[in-house]
Amino acid sequence: MSMIAATPQPPYYAVIFTSHRTDGDHGYDAMSEKMVELAARQPGFLGIESARDTLGITVSYWSDLESIQRWRANIEHRQAQASGRETWYSSFRVRISRVERDYGI
């Protein structure tokens, strides 16, 4: 079971990455772990949650839109994005949202 991200009080931002994978790993698992480790070192990163069955959903949390833009432009992340388009994903969608409320147990 993966952890629920410990995010601060809102507002903050969520990047929601929804995807369908192609067959086979082709280095995906190793790159995914590397990207999580790299993202965690980026200024403004707040946490990440991920689930995969037939449909994969990864939500990363960020303090502001500028931090998201810097992550998007990170050269290693850009290389992983290119591999995703070419090899790992048959389809995907990225959505960016501002979190206004956050509650739970």
C-alpha cells in the first residue's frame, strides 16, 4: 500500500497524470523510481501519490505554479517524458489543479 502524501494547508497545486501503459516494462519501473526521487529534490515539491491497475494515476503536489514549470522543464524529466511518449504510454493526460480544501482522517 502506498502512502498518502502529507500536504500542507491549502492552497497548493496538484499535477494529475493519468495514463494507459503499453505492454512490457522497457525500463519504466526504474525510470519511475528515479523520477520520484528527482522530483522530491525539486524546490516546491510537496509529495506524490500513485496507483496503477489498467489505468494509472499519479498525483504530485507542488507549492506553486512556478515549481511545476521548473519540474516540467527539468532536463532529466524531459528525457523521461520523451521515452514515455515513444515507449511507455499508449495514452496519457496531464491536468493541473489548485487545491482549495484538504481534509481526511
